[in-house]
Amino acid sequence: MRARLTSAHALFQMDNDMLFLLLDEAVHDSEYANMIKPFERRRDGHGAYVSILGNHAGDDKWDRIIETAETYTQKKRWDGSSGVTLEFHFDKLKSSYIDLEAGAEHVHHQVSTPRTCVKLMLVSIGGCNDPALQAVIASIKNEINGLVDNFEGACRLLLPCCPVAKRHNNKRQNAQISATYGDEQGAPGKEWIPKEKVGTGPSGVEYLYYKPKDFRRLSQEMQTDLKAHRRKKNGGKDGKDAKKVRFDKKLKGKIASLVTKQVKEKVVAIEKENQDEQDEQKEIASIIAGMRTQAPAGLKVSAANAQKHSPDDLTMAAAVSINKIRRRKRGDAPK
């Protein structure tokens, strides 16, 4: 019928449009969406379909699928040391064998026999040292049991021996509930009080969270009751919110820590400045004491006439020397 139908008939365009809409919905937000863009203006569903098949369903794609499936069936190993269960491993093997059979319908490929599938499966799990699993593997290899050519039967026999599943079953589940009552209500010998009654105020409002639009629908009495309950629950006192009190305490603590840090830095700077002044005074005293026995650097006189100069001359010469020392420390002394 496909060969004899004409594409000039009016019904063809309707079917072509419908095919394009179906393809557009199927490949939306996927890697194949760009393949039908050139056919969007004309709504050419047949052209879009052929384009997708030509680019993503060719022989090279089937070769890649076969290669991936063979890699898993022949090289993948399971030893039970990880969190992967034996059931998951068998599902991957089954999926790989299905891909191999599907690929053999499009490209030339030799499909594995059931005996080969069982042998590859046993090789992939042979590294597990669990005694129960090894015993089942030995029974499968025995020709008398008739499981060497039965892949599904061998898998069903091995699944109960999975050591990973046993470890998972022995662990306590996080969702287990030990009791449904508290210390004050619902305990054995005490009357159980519904939550609705416990969480209801004098005005009849339930102590729940309300969205702004739902809160505005409450009466004034209910709003006041709910606000008072929230202040009491948060530890508020005299109308002052506890959250604001905690925020003020945190702010005061941060300010106090910053002030303490600045004070410490200022004290260290003052101590350093005082130490520098003391060092300069000691250096000046040592220079003046040395100039009494030798010629000042600022005066071009001999050591024999050093005693003739006044203390002011010695101080001036010492100041000149100190300035040279300071410039040399800063790195701006003249060469």
C-alpha cells in the first residue's frame, strides 16, 4: 500500500501534518529535536521521519550498541564487594543479550547461544567468595541438573544467594517506627488527646502556619490569639519578639568582638611606637657618647679637637647621623 499510494492526494497532507506533530511531541527537549527543525515550516512528517532514521538508526548505531553489549557481557565482573546486587547485574546481562539480538536483525552478528550466555554469566560472578553462592555455581555447572543451557533458570537459582541483598536486609530501615505516642500523651494507661485539640487556641484558631492570604481571612480575635501563641512559643516577653532579642544579642556580641580587636591592635601599635622611640633614644645616646672621644660626623675636625666643641655641636652632629640612619632604613638614602 505504501508503494501504490500517491502523495498528491488531499489526505496525504493531513496524515503528513499529523505525523510531524507526533514526532515533534516525541523528540521535544531531546537530542533528536534539531533533526526535524528543517521540516517544521512545511510540516513534513515523512521527511522528518526519514531524517531521524538516517542519522540515528543506521548500521553504525547498531554496531555501537552491539559493541557496548558485548563489552558488558564479556568483561564485566561482579564479586559482591560493592553495593550492587546480583539482581541488578543479571538485569544488565539480560538487557545486553536483548540488544545483541536486536542488533543482529539489522547488521551481521553472531548471537550467543544459551550455553554461552550461562558460561559468561558464571565467569562474571566467579570472583565472589561467598560459600553459598559458590555451591550454587557448582550445581549449575553439573550437566545432570540441566541448567547449563537455561539462562533464566540459572539466574533464578542464584538470586537467593546474593550476599549484598542479605546485608541490605539485615540493616535497620530508616523509616521504621518504634512508637506512635509521646511521653505525655497517648502512652499506655493514658487518654490519647488528638493533635487538633492540643493545637487550638481559645478563639478556635488552630496553631498552624497560614499563608498571608489565609491569615488575612481570619478574624481579628483569631489573629491576636495566633500572634500571642507564636510569641509565647518563641520565648517572647512583654510583646517583644524572642527572635529580635537573639538578633540583638548576636549583634552586640559582634560589635564587642570588633571593638576588642581594634583595641588590641591599637595597643600593639602604641607599644611598637614606644619601643621605636626608646631604641632611637638609646642610639642617640650611644652616638653622643662616642662623639666625645672621636670627631663628629657632621663636623670636619680632628679627634684631638673633639673636646673643644659645645654640646649643641655634638647634638647637631648626632641628629645628622640619626637622619642618615633613618633614611637608610627607609631605603631613600642618597647614593
